[in-house]
Amino acid sequence: MASKRNSSGKKRIAYQEFGTVNNDEALERAVPDLPPAQQDLRIQASRKGRKGKTVTVVTGFQHQPETLSKLLKKLKTQCGSGGTAKDNTLEVQGDHRQKILELLTAWGYNAKISGG
């Protein structure tokens, strides 16, 4: 694909062989939004790469990012701490394994505590 700039400074396409280049929707991976009963979640406490601070990591989600952020907000509220969502995992600050396990099973998820 060749492109040139016109007098206003915007890029214009002079030649394009196949499709559109900026088609981000086609490149996004479709994430199935499975119901809670079909998801196997693992809960573990981790301190690696966090300067000795403990965080509770929940992995195994198969949800859309919007659903994950809503779920994270509920968990942070119930645990009274902060957290973040990264790459289909939720991280809640502090060691809240047992409380998160109880909450997730009450909401219908199949969850287990993993690790020692």
C-alpha cells in the first residue's frame, strides 16, 4: 500500500491491494462471555514482582472486559481494597483468598484456591 500526503497534511491512499488497513475490529479476538457455572477459576496469593506486597490473583475468566471490570468493582467493594484487571485476570490488593472464594461461589462460579 502506498500513501501520500495531500495539501492539508492528511494521508490519502494512492494504492491499496486488499481490504482496509485499519480494520481493528477484524483483528480483535472474540472472547466468549460464558455463564458463571461454566468457568473454572483459580484463586491464589502472590507477591512476585510486587516489592513484597501480597495480592490475590483470580485467573480463568472468560468474560468481556466490561463484565470483568464490573465484577472487579464488586470484589473490591466487598474486600475493602484496591485492585486491577489485567489480561483476563483480576488482582485484588491484600490476601483475600477465602473471602473471594466465598463471594465467587455465591455468585455461581466454580472457584478453587490454588497454591500453598
